[in-house]
Amino acid sequence: MADKRTPSGNATEDGGTKGGSGAGGRAAQRRARRRRNRRRKIVIPLVVVGSLLLLTGVAAAYVAYRTLNGNIKTDSVEGKLSADRPEVGGNGKGKPMNLLIIGSDSRAGANKALGGGKDEGERSDTTLLLHLSSDRKHAVVMSIPRDVLVTVPPCVMRNGAKSPERERQMFNSAYELGGAACTRNTLERMTDMRIDHHIIVDFSGFKGMVDAIGGVEICLPQAVQDKTGKISLEAGKRTVGGKEALDFVRLRHDEAIGGNGSDLGRIKRQQAFIASLAKQITSSKVLLNPARLFNLADALTKSIRADEGLDSVKALVDLARSVQGVKTSDMTFVTVPVFDSPTDKNRLELIQPDARRLFQAVNADEPLNGRKPGGGSGAPPAQTAAPGRPGAAPPAAAPAPPPVPASKVHVKVLNGSGRPGAAREVGDELAERGFVVDSTGNAAAPTSGTTIEHGPELTDHARTLAAAIPGAVLEPRKSATDAVVLTIGSSFKSVAPPGGAPADAPPPSSAPPPLKVSTRDGDQDICKAT
């Protein structure tokens, strides 16, 4: 990589020129600032992906290319992914990409000294879903808490046998059971989003990458002395090396700095760290330092395991080049909405329909923070007032009743209202109206709104049911279902009498419910994470 030198032969740190008074000097300084600004715009919201862009300068040398290419290990998913997978998302203007990044808590080899403890096996310590928009101009990094309870579908286990479906399991148990392929299957079932690729990074790999770029800036409101996790961190904003950086993102016993010992506080710090890390990687201290650049590339490729589609330097560089225009301001970090499980205080559960709405918005390239892709502000399309609320737009006219009799509509009724017995009561009323009630039970999480989920082949069946459930929101699913699923929320009043809903009842709505998530942007102050 060539230096930009001054007339005297001395290279400046930012590649500009020294001295030079007057208009010529000021113009040179402006050009230098523009070059720095352009470099800072080449930001990708994850160390693993961010540093890939830098490989373009190293891979030109054949020997270096062979070295780096030989470092990468393949984590095969051939024959392990579910047969029934979600369709590709997007906004109809291209194909988005969903990349699963897994931080492994393996204690094998050098990881033992870094991770501590005597845990055997390998679990996903951190899981991030990186969504790259169809136009590759913005990105979403979605954090999935490892303690959230999910359904783990049948998976090919590490011993080669096939596991049965398992309900109400910790999310990170999928990785322990069947590796990245099982995690992908579980996440696809959970989000209805197609996962295109995955990358796995372990403790020692993370440390090596942070050390290779000369450290990363963090911020702590006060010092941490965690005897359980053997973590000691000083207070304030400062630059930390690999070991301290690893301690910072892994810290769980964080009550002293305002956390509650759960994944959620740690996720906030991880998101801030990733943004800070991306800025450091794209700074001139790395880009204009060939030795540091190669050390980063070497540490990166040594530390990752990737699926068959990303297990080469060429594939990684192609990916990085496709998103090199993503700016920090167009990175959005979000955490899947969860609440403390009522059955186990150490577990989390998805808040519905908020989680489903988030997954739908990300999958469709909707902005989550109210800003249009590429900068600027605009009202987020997801923030739509619910029908019947003060100030809401007049509801659309009710659709014509579909020609499907109630006797052909199979319904599963779930109670998300918090009122005991609500599902059974509604099920009995629907049965009296002629509907076929297959089952009743409790929803996975409490909800205020009432929803009707259905597959594409049951659209008319769902509309028939919606005519009997005032204010229900229709939620189409891409995959086939054997029945429509009615989830009763706390706002539900009653089943409409025969002949239709009351005159003052809002019609069934096919509009998506409001998007209720908190986000942080990639350029947000890192001190606001703790």
C-alpha cells in the first residue's frame, strides 16, 4: 500500500500534506479531510465483517492470499438445514442478505484461559443477525439473547443422529445440540427470515483481532471488580486491548454499573463496542499501516469458521466490497423484545406481537429508527396508529365476507390477555358460531392486541374468523398452516354476535401493528450504552 508523501518525503498520518499556507494549503487540508471522511463511511457493523473490507489491500499478493485463504476453516451445513425454509425477504428491489454471527464460548485450546471456568461442550455465547438491505445501503444488527425460550426444530446433532423437536428451550442450546446449522434452523423458525450464511468466532479469535488493530475505545461509568467472572475493569472512556475488550463484552455480573446480571445489559455494551470497533478498523491508523492491516487479516481468517459460501478470502472480500458504502449513521442496532419468563426468572420469552413485527420489518428492509436509508428523517412506516385509537386515520372499509363457511374454519385459540380462562371462553363462543376449535391454550407472551395468524392458503378462512373478532389484526405467514391461530389480547372485548360485528366496532385490519422496539445508531455516543 503506497504512502502519500510530503515534498520532503515524510508521510503524514492521514495521507495528506504538511504545511502549505494560503488557498493551496487549505485546499489540500480540505481534500485530506474528505479522504478521511470517505474512509469513515466505509463502515460495516461487525468486526468480523468490517475487517473483511481491509483484505482487499492484502489479498493482492499471492503468497499472502494463500496464507489467509488457508487460515479459514469450513463449518459445513450440507444436509443439515431444514427442508421447509422461509422465502427470501426484501422490498422487491433486490435481494437482502442475512448473516448469522455466532460468538462461541468453547474453552478448547487457548480459549480456556480467556473464558475461565470448566464448562465443557460449546454454546453460542453471543448471537447476532446481520441484515444487509437489498440495496446494500443500510444494515441492521439484531441481538438475540441466549436465554430466550424458543422451539428448537429437528436438527442433525453433533453425533450425526436426528433430534426431535424441542419446545421451550434456551436459544443457545441449539448450538450445543447441532452447531451453527441447528442455530440457523431455530432462528429461521423463530423469525421466518431466511439465513443465508454464518460465521463463528471464538474467544481467542476475538482477542487477536482487537489486539491487531491496536485496541478499541470503551466507556464504563464506574470501575468493575467481578470476582465471580474474574473481571477487573477501570472506569471511564479509554482504549482497551483484546483481553480487557473480551471481559467488557462478556461481563454478566454487572449490577455495579446499573445492569441486572442478564444478557440484556451485556447486549447494550456489545452493540456499543461493535460500533466503536468499526470506527477503529476504518481509521487511518489501520488503513495506512500495512503491518497492522495484515495482522488484522491474519487474525481474522485464523479465528473464523464459515459455511461453504463464505469459506474463502475471495467470498469474504466480495461480501465486504458489496457493502463498502454503508455509513455509521445507516447502521441500526436492535435487540429482540423479550420479558422475564413467569415460569423461570432466569429465562426470557418473546414479547408478541412485537417480536414478529420486528422480524417482518427487518425482513422487508423497513427503517427501524424513523430514518430513511441513506440519511435524513421520515416517519417510520411501521409506526401506524391502531384502528379505533384517538387521532388514528379513519379505518379502511371492511372487506367483503369471504365465501368460506365457519364450519370449514379450523381455529387454535391462544390466551395472551392475562385473564385466566379467556381462551376457553372464546373457543366455546366460536364453537357455538360453527367454527371448528382444534385447541385452546396460553400464548407464549402477554399481548395487548388481538391477532389472527394464517398461511397463504387460509386467507379466506382468516377473514371469516376476523368477521367474528372485532379489531383483530390479520398476520399472514409465508409457510403453510393447518389452522388459523387466534391470539386474544388484553384489549379484546367479545366475539361479535351472529350477523356481524357491532356497528361501532372497528373492522378487521390487515395493516401491520405498530413497531415497538428501541434502537441505537452506529454513531451514537458509546457512553450511553451503560
